[in-house]
Amino acid sequence: MPSATPFDTDETDRLLSTTRAVRRRLDLGRPVPQELLLDCIDIAEQAPTGGNQTSRRWLVIQNPDLKKALADLYRDAGGNWISESYQKVAGTGHHNEKALRSADHLAQNLEHVPAIVLVTIYGEHDGSGRPGLFDSVIQAAWSFCLALRSRGLGSAWTSLHLEAADEVAELLGIPDGVSQIVLLPVAWTTGGDFSPAERRTAHDITWFDKWGYTIERPTGEAPLHRDGAGVTVEIDIDAAPSAVWQFISDINLPARFSDEFQGAEWISTQPEIGATFLGHNHNDHMGDWEVTCHVVDYEENRVFAWNSVDAKQAAAQWRFELIPLAGGTRLRFAMILGPGWSGLTMAIEARPDKEAKIIANRQAGQTDNMRRCVEGIRDLATEADPETRF
Ligand SMILES: Cc1cc2nc3c(=O)[nH]c(=O)nc-3n(C[C@H](O)[C@H](O)[C@H](O)COP(=O)(O)O)c2cc1C
């Protein structure tokens, strides 16, 4: 049997990693042939669908009056709010300024886009919280975006119109029992190539076997010390990053929630990259011990990271991170074992045949400690200052 023809992965990876939300670079003056849209829909229809049913329906809107009416609904439903939000941050360097500028441009120009494609599916979501229904259509809509991009066209995934779904249905004659999923403005793109966006790395957001368990250098086997096993816990907090920062930058605070860490004091005068502090620990196996911690990342309201024992050959690497969310903060607390010498490596030297088990036990113990810690910080931060609450 001949094997399947391999793809040019450089090209497919480039397609998959550079299909951007295109708004300001949509060519509003160049018509988009309907045949080309049909080709892209044929490709998109190769996406999986629950029960192998063909329930997706694609609505291509090119009539100028309908596009104008649809654009008005889009603006009423949220586009105007986007434009107002952009006006507030314009020129401030706010982290969302670029995205808002682009979204504002689309909101102002939606009726001028050569084709608007509304992706729909027969059925109504049962409200169960399961993805059912949506998971039979979203992958096809994204394949459509990829097919467009590979032909020199672009789109932006939009959903603001869904606030006015009933009005949109009335305007376009969409029957009851059909769900609108996404509205895709389609045009040829202008300018040069597109680049990959900044995203979290797979290492950061991929857990192995158990929730929160990370491996820096996965081998396919249960992780050993040299593989850089770790734990990440996360919690969403109903308070601004600045309200959470005071707690994560307090080196004594985790002692309140840990059954091993007892407290710490600064050795350096300033908390900054390169500064050190001394941590006091206790457990039943090792009794009391002290460890010097080296600050390796420090940015107010964003990140506090330190390596224990040695900055480069760390016994363990620790990191608090604050991620701003709409209406709050996601607190991440991550720990990676090694790569340097520690009580853990001593335990492994004593029982090398049990290394994988020792690592797994350490991950489990730290998960409990770290989870208690982030839950404690959440409670403190939300109680601390009602003024800083969202
Ligand atoms: C579920 C969802 C809804 C979105 N809704 C809108 C929208 O209504 N209007 C808009 O301009 N962009 C919308 N976007 C696009 C995002 O804002 C866009 O992905 C973001 O700007 C990042 O751009 P990038 O994907 O090129 O990195 C939406 C994206 C998703 C995934």
C-alpha cells in the first residue's frame, strides 16, 4: 500500500499559524467571486460533524442594502461599544489598543466588505453546557477561514451580531430552529504577509495525565527528575491585578497555606531581578532547612518568579503570574522541579528505582499546597479592598 502523500508542513504550518483576524487589511474595493466562496465552503464541509449529518448552512450576503442593514445591527449590538472603547484607549498604548482599533475599523466598514458569510446550523443549543451543536459547526467555519487565507483572502471571526440574532434572522429570512454561529466578513487582503500572533506556549498550557501537571522535556514515559516535571495551578479572582499583586509579592504569604514552607525574609534590599531572599522550611523527612531564593523575574502587577538554591541550577523554579481578564485576574502559580540538586534528588539517589513515584508524589503534594495558596490569595484579594473589586 502506498503511504499517504506527506504535506509540505512548512506551508501548512504557515497557513495554520498566520490566519489572523483581518480587518484593516480587507480590500473593500475588489469583488470576491461567488465561485471562489463556494470552493472554500466545499473544503470547509470536509470538517467533522456529529452524527455525520449535513446540517450546516452558509449564507453569503452581498446585496448592498442587506449588508448595510446587517452592519447597522452589528453596530447596535456591540460594534458601537467597540468603537467607544477604542476612543477611550486611542493613543494610550493600552494592551488592547491595536485590537480595538482594528475591531473599530471593521464595525465602521462592515457594509463595504465585498461578502459577509454567516455560518449557521440546523438546531438549537440545549443549554446543557455541553458543546453539542456548536462542535458540529465551528471547525467547519474555521476551515473556511483557512481556505480563504490560502487563496489570498481574509476574514475575522465575529460574533457581536449574536446579541441581535433575532433581528438578523428576520432581516435574512432565517427560520426558527436554526442557530447562527459566526459572521465572517470576507475580502481579498492587502499589504504583505501575516505573522504568527503571540500566544502562550504549549508547554505553558498542556497538562500531562493529571490537571496542572507539566513536563519541560517530555519523553513519553512517567517523568523523571531530568525531564523537568512541574505543577501549575490557576484561579480566577474577582479583583484587579494590582489588588492581587500585594499578596503575591509578599514572600511570607505562601507560608500561611503551605505545610512545608514556614516563612522568608529578604536578603537584598530591593525586590528586583537578581535579588535574593531566605526561605525557611520544615517537613517530617528533612526536619528544618533554609534555602536561598534568587529572583529571576519581577514585574509589578504581572510576574514574580524565583529559583531556589541556585539561579541557574535551581532546586525548583517558582513563578507567580497575573493575567488581566475582563473583570478580574487569572492567578497562575507554577513550579518546575530541578534542574539542580535538592532534597528531592537526595531521595531519588537513595531509591533510584522509585524515581518516577517520588516525582509523582512531589507533584501531588505541591499541587495541594499551591492550590491552598492561590485559594487563600483569592480570598484575601477579594476581601481586601472593595474599591479594587470589579
Ligand atoms: C468567539 C470569538 C468572537 C469574536 N468576536 C469578534 C467580533 O464580534 N468582532 C471582532 O472584530 N472580532 C471578534 N473576534 C476576533 C478576536 O477579537 C480576534 O481573534 C483577536 O483580535 C485576535 O486576533 P488574532 O486571532 O489575529 O490573533 C472574535 C473571536 C472569537 C474567537
